[in-house]
Amino acid sequence: MDTLLTDTLLVTMDPGVPGATGELGIVDDGAVGWTDGEITYVGPATDVETVDADRTVAADGCLTLPGLVNAHVHGRHTLLRGAAQDVPEIEWMTRALGPIAAQMTAEDGAVGAKLTAIEALASGTTTLGEYASEVADLVERVYKPLGLRVVATET
């Protein structure tokens, strides 16, 4: 395996993992190994040989858990955060945000989606629920190249 993370408090979300306790599948002294970007080992650190890994990372005092999911994003609109916040909610979309968003270019939308992706990855989020028009373009141009999983819905 390429890399082995050892000595971590491991939350697997799978109570069936060897050595796991509770419904969250917690392994007190856990390890995670991967090869070519694919996870190849999850379980107790005592059940895997460190010599099998090209690189070993001691993660004592760290928590390792699955990637987080943000189920509702509008990535291209990230650049509009804070716009028109003084407008009453009922009018916010039609009178304020809609007209501002109408002035955005496709490139503006891609930049907003890139910011969304960077923020997601920095926070441990690996999967996004993206809701946008021409969403396939954002998935291909932005999210896929960065390795994010996306559940995309066309508006």
C-alpha cells in the first residue's frame, strides 16, 4: 500500500469493521491504508503491518472519519454571498439576488464553484449536492478535476 495512517481514533460508520465498537464503528487504535487513491485497509492498527506501506503516518491524538457531505450547495453563487442581505427574505431572490446573478458570466460561475470546492475540501467535505442550471458543466470543469463527488441536479 502507498500510505498507512496508524494510531488514530477511527470512526468508520460501520459497526461490522473488526475491532469496532458501537453503532458508529469506532476503533480506538485504528489504521487506514490506501493504494493509488483507493482505501485498501480500515481497522485496528494491530492487524496491519507497517512494513507493507511505502509511507506510514503516525496519527496519535487524531480523529479519522469519513468525508463529510454538504447536501445543498449553489456553487456558482458563492461569489454572491452577503449580497443584498438588507432586503426582506420574500423579495431577496426576485428583487435582489436574481438580478445580480443574471449579470454573472459562465466564468464567474466557475470561479464561484471553485471557491465552493476549495472550502469543501478544506473542511473535510468530499461530497456535494449541487443544484444549478448547466450543472454538468460545473461538474466537469470544477468538481471532477478536484476529486469531489457530486450529486448534481439541473434546475
